[in-house]
Amino acid sequence: MNSKNNNLIAASSVESFENCLKRFFIKYRGNTTFRTIENEENNITKKNLGLISHRIVELYLLDRITDNLLYDDILNLVLEINKESKEKINELYFDSMDGEEFILTQNTLLKNLQKIKDLNNEYEINTEFTYSESFPFKGQADIVLRNNTESLIIDYKSAYLTSSFKNIEPRVIKQLYVYYYLESKQFNNKNIKLYVLDKYGDLEKVEVDKDTIAEFVKTTSLNLSKIENLIQNTGNTGSSEVCNNCIYAGFCDDFKGDEVSLNERNVIFGKVKLKKDKKNYLEVQIVNSEYENNINVLIVKDINQRLIFESVNENDLIVLNNIRVKELSANGNTRHIIPKKFMNLTMKT
């Protein structure tokens, strides 16, 4: 059994937990540990842009950066935050069109954050607030504004755009439900309001239905208790769609992804039979009785892709996820898949 901290559901993991309890069990409760290797450049850039944006929001609301910053001021701020990161984005990225768009987005975000900052006379502003744990949840809210009678909880989504014409995604709402529950436990005499802050600084209110939240907490508690009692088959395993995107597909005896045709697969798995380093690509043959023939995975000669296979050896059981098939062809008894750029590899450690 893992540490106490892992015996609760993090707010950011609620959707994954609900989609498949078996996946949650494998990840957090099983005796086997796994290593997932992602496309390095894409992973670092995507993750760190979000971290940089969150840090800018925090610094601004805490009065550690001034108002009315110019483009170059924001660029220098972004570069400074990036230098402090454990895994840094190549600075040349910020000279690209995508990088320039990111800087401009931060500029718009800061201008719109003023309306939250202006509330500091009415509320105490907390950023990255970590709640006391309360079964079945734990969580850290991005922004919490409090006074003696009211709490405003704001979840910032750096890659998210809200719209009055579009419903907020259920995963975002449920994450806010977790914060509502934890806030009510820790500060039980307050009126609590929920909001989503999008990447441009626009606020979207999430309606609070106490009965819906109570039922959500009850169901989650029941399902987590099943896992705590080591009941692996809880009756809530993933759909074929969930299985087709699961990094643990090759380690689960309830895999339903075989309902999806190989041409539409987002995940393949099996035991490595051989590994060849050819002139223009790396070839790994995966042997699995599920497939009519062996599958040869051809990794094009791209340094980020090849790094994925550095530690793969013969007879290793591996899962290739997010393959987004670029080309699928048959050659004798072998099928060939050439993955696109953002493939992940999961294996036992």
C-alpha cells in the first residue's frame, strides 16, 4: 500500500478515477511500479508553459509584478521564470510564432486579472492554497479569496477557453466540486462560489448545487473504499474508448481496446522481440497474441522519438500510447506502424 497521501483522490485526478477504477488501482494501489517516458520536447514545452502562466498569475495577485507591463517586460519575466524551472524550455521557442502568441496571451491575461486584484480590499487573496485532507479528497486550489462570510474559489486553466456559448467541461466542474467540499470542511460557515479563469483572464461562474456535490462525494467515497479494501474488480472498468487511451493497457486483464480496430488504435502493447537500429529509423517488434501478426513499430529518426526506446530491451513488456497512427501497412506476416510525434512509452520498473 502506498503512503497516506496516495490514499485520497487529488482534485486533478477525479475524472481519471471515475473513468476507470481499475486504472486508478494499477497506478496507486498495485505492487508494481511503472515508468512512463514521453516525447521530451513536447512534454517539457506543454507542461512548462502552463507552470509559467500559473506563476505569472500568482506573482501578479501577490503584488510582486507591476501593472501595465509591455511585451518585452513580459518576455523577460517569462524567460526569468523559465530559467528557474527544473526542465527548461529552449529559449528559441519564444522567438517562434507560438512563443510570441504565448507572450501576447499573458499580456491579455494580466490586464483582465485586474478585476480580481481589485477585490483585495474585500477579500484575503490566497494562491496555490493547499487544503487539509478530508476523505476522500485532497487538493490545492489555484486562487481562493476569503472574507468573514464568503469564499470565492477560482481554478485557472492555462490551456482552457471559457465561453458563454459553450458548457464548461465536466472534468473542470468536478475538480471545483472537490475544492468546494474541502473548503466547506475547513471553513464550514461560509458561502462558497466557484469560478473558472481561462487563459485570457475571463471568469466563468460554475453553479453550485449542494445535492449534486453531496452525491458526487458519496459516490467517490464508496468507490474509493472498495479500492481501500483491495477489491480490484469494482465493477467500474473503463470503456473501450478509455482503454484505447490507457498507458496501463498491457498490464490490465480487463482491457477492452480490442473492440477498436487496429487502424484506429491509440495504444498498442506487447513483449519486445527484437530491436534494430537502422539507417533512418528504429524498429521494435512487438509480439502479442491479440494481434493477427506481429507488429513492427518504426520510429522515425527524430531524437525525441528515439530517446523513448533507449531503455527498452528484448522481452520487456511495453505499452505504446498516443501513437496517433501516421501510416499502417502490411508486409508479409508483419504490420508496420509509423507513429506521429507525441507517442508515450510505459513499462514496468
